[in-house]
Amino acid sequence: MTRASLDKQPHEVAAMFDDVAAKYDLTNDVISLGQARLWRKAVAQAVAARPGQKVLDLAAGTGTSSLPFAMDGAYVVPCDFSLGMLREGKKRNPWLPLTAGDATKLPFADDVFDAVTISFGLRNVQETDAALRELLRVTKPGGRVVICEFSQPTWEPFRTVYTEYLMRALPPIARTVCSNPDAYVYLAESVREWPDQPALAARLQQAGWSKVAWRNLTGGVVALHRGTKPLNA
């Protein structure tokens, strides 16, 4: 198994991420041209975790994305369904409570977390709407969600250049640092198939989130979507 197909069978996606776990963070830095670190900072600012709060970091991979929340004093639970990613994360940060879990059937009780977040993982879930409802379920009333995901560049000439980069340049670049460049062919194809900013906002609202908004990063290459769980939910 080298790459998942666009029907996103969970066992295929998990196997693909198991295969790239060791160099996943390095590869992300390279193929994003250094932007990945800036995106992580933007997520941390949007989540605005405070001491004593509980934060769920879904699709956390090796746990790199969880570290800013821990540094802010929150109790963060990194959750992922790739055991290979979790094992790699345990080597690096054994103190993190890394947890195996499926985004559509989270292993947590209702109304547990002050904030839930997922970065570059929602796109890989077979049942997106089920995952959005599960995130809502485990969030406390009044709690917040932050989703960081690839999206659609807003300037049309740049959008054309970006699409060409995804399909032609990204796999060869990944090949220089990753043992499984085919996984990044899947990444490029899945980004092209993903809903744009307004469409994802609509799905958040349909899942029950209120006060949904987004802002673009890097000209819309990435978008940060936010929402709040209604107090009466």
C-alpha cells in the first residue's frame, strides 16, 4: 500500500500515513516552502488555548501540531487513526497523551473539550459531515472549533499556478525527502477535489456549528474555518 484512492477508505488512508510517518513533518516543511510552520502558528492563535482548558487536536499525526497548545498551558489530547504516526510521535514526545481514534467515532464523552481543532486532516476523512458532527458532540456548549485545511486560492492567475505546482512539481519535490512520493500524488488530487471556503462553511453550519467564519492564509492556499457550539446544543 503506497497511496490511498479518492474514495478514502479508512484502512488505505491509515496505511498511507503509517508509511510516511518518519519523515512526515520534514516533508510538509519542504513541500509547503516553509509555510507549514506559519500555518501552525495561525492555528494556535485562532484556538487561543488557555491554562486549564482541554483541547482536542484531531489528525494530530506525530503530535507536532499539539505542542503549541501544551505550551499555552492547556491539556491537549493529540488524536489520530494512524498508529504509525502515533508511534513516531511517542518517540519524540513521550509525555503527550497520544490517542488512537477515528474522526467519525471519537473515543470521548459528550461535552468534554473547550476547543477542538483539526489541521490538514478533515480532507482525508471519508465521511466529512460525520466528523464535523462528532467534533460538535465532544465540544462543550460555547466551545470552539478551528479547522485548517487546503482550500482555493482567491486570485485566479495564482490559482492556475498553484494547481500546476500541485500536480507537476509536488510529487518530484516530495521524492527528494520522502520514501513514498505517491502519497503526495494523493494529496494533490485530494486538494483539487476539496470544497472551497464557502462550501466548507456551509457544511459546518449544517453539522450544527454557529458563528461560522473563515479567513484565508497564503492567498487562500489554506483557509482557517472557525465555529462555536451553541449553548443550547
